[in-house]
Amino acid sequence: MKIISDCDLSKLSYIGIGPVINKLYIAENRADLKSIAENSEIKMIGNLSNILFASNFYECSFVRLSGDFKTVRIIDKENFIVEVGGGCLINEVIHELSDAGIGGLEEFFGIPGTIGGMISLNAGAHGASISEKLIKTELMRKGETLRKNIDFGYRSSDIDDFILSATFSLQGSSHEKTKKRINELYDKRKKVQPLNKKSLGCVFKNPSPETPAWKLINNNGFAGKCEKGICVSKKHSNFIVNEQRGSAEDFIILSQEIIRTVYMNEKIKLEYEIEILI
């Protein structure tokens, strides 16, 4: 197990906001996790692309997965069954599987998340959700859990445990075909999302396919609106970006104003897609 002392989470966070914590534990195996859990409450953090740290102090122990939890294993090459560690980054998984002639996760390329975080959130893109490819997960406390025993919804699941690994049913695909597909999807993403800005991705869930959150936010005059250093992106109104060393308080003030205004004018209650850690 590795321990990073006096870890500045703002330097790891995709939006550049977070406190300095006493220790960040890097768990390499199950024994490490057991040791940490015996002594304190655990908060698992992945790539910090979807969490807003709204406090300057937390009593829990922050843990990141590495080592055994960052491996990709092809279980059945004929049927394209793969086991992926919960700490793996989706982009790295896609590239590694592509080299082995396996595809099926290309829609998620460009999402800066770990497998564990994406399954917990039931992340999606281009009309696909990651749970659709899932066979089972290995959870820290509950052990092996089949997909059919997990309640997945739109950008949600009922998983209340830490995902150590996930097994997927994928498909055969040539390296060239996979590369072409991810390039197409990533180019499309770059055109419509502020990928060069500090953000947490889409802040709110879409109320429906016909009523995307960005359109409600845009129609209510929030595109480009700022609260100190935190601004609604003009490129994609469902992205709130950190332009000038903004704070979590600024983010919450602006996002709550969006929720209130949209509800007042549209009678639609926007829900956070991101996690706000109090």
C-alpha cells in the first residue's frame, strides 16, 4: 500500500477544487483495502472527474485503487468476455482491448472515468449505457454480484459498495475499426464540449431525451453566466467550468440558481449528475 501525505485534491480534481487531506491511500490489493477499512470509514475516489469537494475537512479515509485493481484480463477470447479492474481508466481499457481485437466500449471513449465509478453512475454516451455490456461485478463487501441483481437506472444504480472489478460481454473488432470509431466519437465530443476547460462534465441529468438539460439551461439565459470564477460554458450549457480559481461555494450558488430558475420557468426539477461531497 502506498500513502500520499498532505495530498492536495485540487491538483487531482478535474475542476481544480478540493482541500488538502492528511492522507490519500493507494490500495494495491484486497489486503490493503481490508486494512484501511478496519480502521476508518472509506471513501473511494476514482479519477475525480465527477466529484465536487464542498468541504474543507472530511473524517473518512480517501482511497484510490491501483495494482491488482488496474488490470485487464481476457477470460474467454472466443466469446469476448473480459474482466476489468475497478481502478482502470476507460480510455486505457478501450486501447488495450483494441490491441487484442476486442471492441464494444468505444462509445465511452473520452469519458475521464474509472470502470468502478462509471458502473456506479451507469455512465453513458451516444445513446449507450455501460451497464448494457455488464455481466457481473466483484464488490468489496458483497462479493460477486450479477448484473440482473443490480438496479440500474438513467445515470444511476443501487450499488452501495466498492467495485473491485467488472466482467463484460463485448465483441470482436479489428484495431483499425476501433481506432476509426473512437476518433470519430472523440472528434464529435471535442466539437460540442469544452474539453480544454476545468469541469466535471455534465452537471445535470437530462430530464428526457427530448428535453436535454443543456437546452433548458440555455433557454433560461445561463450560457456564459458566472459566479465569481465559476461559469456556465458557452460551448455546452450543461458544463460548469472553473475559469478563474473558483470555489465549491461559487459552483453550488450558480448551480442552485440554475435549478431554481429552470423549475420556476419550466416546472422541471433538474437533478445533479455529479456527486457533491459535503
